[in-house]
Amino acid sequence: MNEKGSLAFSKAFSKPATLALGVVLGAAGLGIAHETTKGSHPAASVKMADNNEGPSSNSFAPVLKGVLPSVVNVSSSKVTKTPETDAQADSFLRQFFGGQMAPDVPKERREKSLGSGVIVSPEGYILTNNHVIDGATDVRVTLSDKREVKAEIIGSDAKTDVAVLKIDASNLKPITLGDSSKVEVGDTALAIGDPFGVGQTVTRGIISAKGRGNLGIEDYEDFLQTDAPINPGNSGGALINDRGELVGINTAIIGESGGSQGIGFAVPVNLAHDVMDQILKNGKVVRGYMGILLQDVTPQMAKAFGEKDAHGVVVGDVTAGSPAQEGGIERGDIILDLNGKPVNDRNQLRNEVSMMQPGSSVKVTVLRNGSEKNLTVKLGEMPTETAKAESDSNEESTKALQGVEVSNLTPRTAERLGVPSSTPGVVVADIDPASNMADSGLHKGDIIQEVNHQPVKNVSEFQSAMKKAGDEPLLLVNRHGQTLFIAS
């Protein structure tokens, strides 16, 4: 199991044979890929909340009576192939066949997993997690009245970990959808699912945080965090408020043992609903695209840009020919708001743009050289991109930034870094882990192209620029072909 620090992020679903956790995901890339789906489907008749009345007593039993029939068990299976080997028998037989043996024949076995789901329409549409049904060849849903029904995978989106199923059954009781944008920290939260396959279970807690992102669990993260206990098998289950309205789809947990330790995450229902609508309408999820590399504005970066407060997000790079470039956005701009809504961090802006329709226009307010500018950007469709680079430099190097060793960027080094040989700048050959720059975000293999907005093409120019920059320079670096700002 991969760990982040001393803690592991786990998908909250289980395999009944071993009660094992799902796969732990690492940091996600920026490229977008669409999951294969089965065409368009009619819109689901979901029921939206229209009241603010909570439970009439300290018991949530009256609320749960109406909600529990909406939460189902989801079991999936897929065929996997593994080599059939026996180490002792293999060693024994090789003595007689001189090491010349037929290759192992892969053995097929059926792997089963358990999760949960939520009925969201009378037509039989169910929201769950992508990782619950990913790769499945057979999916079955068990309703609260013990009926078992075969489910069809309508579509899924791995980037948000949302999937849509459909069952053909009568007397279904869909849940009422709440508005996750109105959820507040401290609100009561009830998690419903089938942990470890023991049966439908309800746990209680509160909303611990909103807008959790940059966790490396999914590509697009805007999680609701809750301390309502969530365990393996809860994936795809319901997170409801005290009125019985669905506010999230339980997705992941964080803990040293893989079990619940009071930190669980749910996909907000507004995001899950938007993904479902796109799948039903288009057969896939299409995301809006601006073509900019975003960075959160730290206090150090704000100071370097001459700003008193750290607010908005800074544009580290603009893709050539992108909607952002055509709309007038420039590298170094600080985006303050989108369509009149303040921008707090890059995760928020990235998520909001991604769920907008390609072709739509957005109003962007940027801060450039101390002055605000209003721009209009017509969004494109998010392309699929991959980037890979490795660093290596054996050229003569020098130290002009404390703890950082740089060298001239040669054609050979540029090729290994995956950038054109004409790329200007100096490459970071080494960083002292004890230096301040080790914590700044500067990496070995980064190409420093500017110091305090002054271009540098070689080590000599870099040294000269550093003498003028002082102790807290603002660096523009090229990483894997994209630029970003780093403040020490």
C-alpha cells in the first residue's frame, strides 16, 4: 500500500474474501482521459430538496426510515489472469528437464469486490464510485428488501471517481438530492453503506471540512471531509444531512491501518450530479479548458509580486494557442475572480472550469503589474496530455543561490529534460536538502529562466541577476516544458 507520509489514502471498498482495501492512488497527473461509456440515456428524474426542516427529536430514526431504502449494496466481479506457479515443484522439475520447461500458463480467476450505491431516480439510476465497478464484467445490486438485480454500467468518470449504474426494478425509492454548496462545517453528517459486507450500516458525525483537494486521491478533488466513520465497503454510499438529503458520495478514507480514523472523504453531490448529467446526455464527460498552469499565491510569492495579501492564483504558464492566450491572459497574472466569484485556490478554479461546457465564455479578473484587468475567455475542450522528464547534468556548474547548484543548459541536457535545445535558462543540478530552497518547491532538473522577472540565458547572467535580487528572489522555472513561479 502506497503511503503519503505516515498515512495511507484508501478507497473505501472491500473484497469479501479477504476484506482487503482498494488500491491507494498516488498524485494524479494533469491529463484528461474520458472513460468509455455506452451512449446517451434519458435524463434521470431526480428529486431535489425544497425544505430546511431537520429532525423533530434527537433521534434520526424518522429520517433514516425514508433514506435507507435508497442505499444499496453493489457487488462487482471481473476476470483476472495470474501466472500459475509452484516454487517447490518448479525447482524439483528443473532438475530433470535441465531448466528447459514450458512457460507458465496464466490462470484465470474471478475477483470480487463490494461497495455501495445510492438510488437517485425512479428510473433506476444509481450513483456509486468508479473504483467500485472499474473493470467489472458483472455488477449486481442488492436492494434493502433483499432483491438482487443485475446492473448495467451506464458510464463512469475516473477523474472524479463517479460512476452511474442502472437497474430494471419496480418500487424503487430514490433519495432526495441536497445542495452540497450550502453545506457548512459543523453540520450533522450521516454515512450509510455496507462496510466489510456486514450489512447496511449508519454512522454519525459532522462535516469536518469543505473543499479538500490536492490530496492525490483523484484528479479532480473537491471533497467534503467528515468524521462520520467510513470503512471499506462504504465506497459509493450516501453521506446525508440531518434532513435526509444526499450531500455526498462516500469515496475514501485516510489512516495508518486503512480503517476509519475519523477522516473520510465524499464527492459533493453537486459534482456527482453534474457528472451523471453529462454521462446521460453525452455518453461521456467533456471538460472545459483554459490552457494555464496555476499556482496558489503564498505569502512569499505575494511579497515577491509586490502584493500585501496572498489571494487569488498566479498563472505560471500559458499554453500557446490556448483559450487563455487568445483571451489575453499572460504569465504572471494573478486571477482574482471567475464570473464574479472570488478565486481562493488553484484547486477551486481548476474544478470550476473543468465542469463548464467547452465553447462557453467566462469573465476573468486578473491583477497585472498592480492593476486589475477584466478579460473574457472562451473555453475549449480539455485535451489529453502527458508529460515526462528526467534530469541529468554533468556539465560545469556553479552556486549563486544558497544551497542550489546550477549549470548551463546544453543540447544534451535539454534532450533529457524533454525541452527544445533552444530553451533559455540554467538547469538546477543539485539542491542542498538542508537549505531554504529545498522547501521552496524548486526541484533538481528545473530550468531557471528568470530571476525577479529578469531573463537569464546562462550561468553568468544568472549570477549577475542573483546579485541584484537579494535574499528572496522570485524565480521563473521551466519544468517539463511548463513554467511556474517559485519564491524562496
